[in-house]
Amino acid sequence: MLSYVADDPFFALTYGGDVADIDLDAEIAFHRAHGRRARRLGGAAGQAGRGDRDRGRSRRQFEEQPGDDGGWINGGFFLLSPSVGDLIAGDSMIWEREPMEQLARGEDLRAYVHHGFWHPIDSQRDRNFLEGEGAIGQARWRVW
């Protein structure tokens, strides 16, 4: 299913609706070190997918949008083995449901814990906040 990345050891996937100051070198090193098929960014608490986490391991459970319980969230950034394409039955399949749940049950999903800046851009309010930060010179997601 993912023939365009089949020869690559991994590829990056993002929803495109979030910004963060992720250390990509450290994130890639973490992904290579754990040897699993999937790595998701775990970040600040919020209303996005939550993974049961222990020292970077997502253990047998992944739940998308469980509500704000103060836990670590799915930050919407992934490093994946091309073999995860085998878990996707078609365009209508929701990545956060069957594929990620199956990866978690098989202990093939790890969480890269990000303590830095992460923020969604899901609403006009989010956009206004992020544009305001940039206007005052504090765009924390700009790491270049």
C-alpha cells in the first residue's frame, strides 16, 4: 500500500494541524533504537489520542480522543515503518483506530515523550494565539 516509501527504513507522517519544537535528530535516534514499526509523539495533556505509556513504551492500548484527563496525548507526529501499510485496509480506514490500536496491542508502538512546545492549529482561536506569539518574537515552534 505504501509502495512509494517501501525501500525506506521509515517515513514521517503528520496531521499537519500542529506545531512543535521537536528535536528531529533525537526523535529519529529514538525510533531507530527501539526497533518497532511505529513511533508517535507523546506530548502535553489535551484532548487528542492517549496512549498507555511507561518509559517510552505504549503498552497494548491506544485510545483516540478520550477526553482531557491530564494524561499524555498523541501529538500528531509519527515515524513509521513502511510495513504499517499492511494494517490499512483502504482510504476510509481511520489511522487512530484499527491500525494504531493493533500496533499498540502487538507492542509495536512506542511513544517519544516530548516535554517541549506543542500546540494544535484546529481553530481560529489557536491560529490567533500562534500568530500572536510570532508577532511578539516568541514563536517557540520555530527552531530553524
